[in-house]
Amino acid sequence: MKKVKILHNLPNGRIIGRTNYQPKINMPIFLDSLGKKRLGKIYDIFGPVDRPYLNIIPASNALRDKSLEKGEAFILQKGRKIKGKRKGSPRRK
């Protein structure tokens, strides 16, 4: 788990956060460290390489307000599975 500090809610509905490593665009961001409550996904990365800012698209307005209240969010590291469709499994005919 990597922490993201939530800084601002923008008027266009997006969230600005800051982290201490370089994540990839479209990575999911979660409100809890277990990866159960999905906040949204990373839309843009800008600023210095060692502590970049993240532009996050929230999944809903309610989660957007909750994230600013809490002040932090989490990014799952590679290797952790996210519930959803299986990738790489053969398709049955």
C-alpha cells in the first residue's frame, strides 16, 4: 500500500493528492488500506518526480467529499489482485 495525501477538491469534481512515488495513470485509488472502497482512478500526474501531485477522477461525489474529510487514500501495489474479471484465462466455447 502506498499512501496518497488528499489536498483539494476542484470545482470540476476532481481531487488533487500528493504521494512520494511515481504511480501510473489509470491506477485505482482506494479510501481504505484493504482495497475495498474504491475512490476513483488517477487521471494525471504532474509536479516533481520525487513527490508528484495526482489528479484523481472520483467514482462519485459522495466519495469525493469523504476523501477530503479523511485526508488520505491508498494505491494498491503491483502483485495485489483486484476483484473483477480474470485476465489470461482461456475462454470456453
